[in-house]
Amino acid sequence: MKALICIGHVPDTTSKVKFVEEDTKFDTTDIQYIVGPYEELALTRLLDIKDAGTEMHITAVNVGLAGADSTLKKALAMGADEAVRVNAEPTDAAFVAKQIAEVFSKGNYDVIVTGKESIDYNGGQVEGMIAEFLGLPSVSGASLFEINGDKVKLEQEIEGGRQVSEASFPFVVSAGKGFASEPRIPNMRGIMMANRKALTVLDPVEQNLMTEVIKHYLPQAKPQCKMVAPDNVEELVRLLHEEAKVI
């Protein structure tokens, strides 16, 4: 079995967000990049299945420039067998999905696993677009992924409960919370072995841009918390009415 796992190259959650070029681009100065948390869970689950005895070859893929190599190497250190980087700026979800679909179609893979969403733009679009480009079924935000022979049992949290599905290879799935119990941390042997594993760089295929960034905005600063004495109901009502405007 061959699995293609999409690896997000995203800013650390502690990064200070700034924009440049008239607020049209994210300022990458002094930013530490990491593997996206949902992608970490996705890769961890595949590795757990492989360690349990399922024969599986895991390829990590990223659409990005040379700076993403360090993130792919972490995926290799976690246990992925090889990595592929499509050498292009990840301009929008459709462009990224097209590149990954092309890698999949040429690699004879059985399944594509993505994170539910990246933690930079939180679009949650790539998984569905990959499936559309390839004409494959897809399951979004799965919290369970179990292989039973030639079938996969999947579970999703839905409003008011949980939904259980079954899929046949090939298909696309995005990992949500619960896909794995906790992300795997690379050990020293994994880090050393990562440098010996293949990291292939591919040229992108053509895909028209479907979106354009006009301007980024930072969220408004939260107002200072105001404390009201428990017996001062009139002041509480006034603040809720005039300032919070919730009544």
C-alpha cells in the first residue's frame, strides 16, 4: 500500500503576525516554521498502522519553495519513507491541490491523507479540491481511520453525534482531532535516518490562479476587561446595552 501524506509548512502558533507589501503578504521575517498539527496527527496515524504490521510506503508531499525542506525532513524523521516537494509558491488552495493531484496520479498511490486545515489560512479546501481534480471520493475531518483488508473504516464528528463511513481505495481523507492520540516526536535515530531518505524536487504543473489577496487585516484588539460589583446591576445592564450591545 502506498500513502501520500500532505505536509503543511506553517508558522509556529507563537509567531507574531505581521504583513508587508501594503498588507498583501505575510511577513516571514524571523518566523519559525513547523509541520501543521493536523498533518502531524495524520502522519502519526499512518505510522501507527504501519508499525502494527500493515505493509505501507509513506510519501510526504509539500508544495513550496526550498525553505519547506526542513519541514519535510521532520516528516522523514517522524518516519515517512520519502518526501516530494513541488517547487512552487503555494499561491492558493486550487494551485496546491492541482500539484498534489499530479503527484498522486503519477505515483500509483492508494490514498491521500491531508490535515483538516492548515493553521495559517484555515481554509480547509485542499482535500476536497484534490478529490475533485482526481475524481475520487473524499471524507473530511475524520477522527478515526482503521484499515480492514481492502476497506477503511472512517468516523467523523457531526452535529449531534458521530458518523461512521466505509471507503475503498483509492480515496482522499483529511484528518481532524482524534485521528491519532498525540503526534509522534522524532527520536535521534529518526533524525539521523532522515538525512539518508530521498527528498525529490519536482517542477509544478500549470494551474490558473483562482483567487487574489487584496488585503490582510489583523483582528481588532480586545477592549480592556471591566469589573462590575455584584450588587451594581444597573451598571452591568448599562454596559451590556451601550458598550457590548448584546441587549
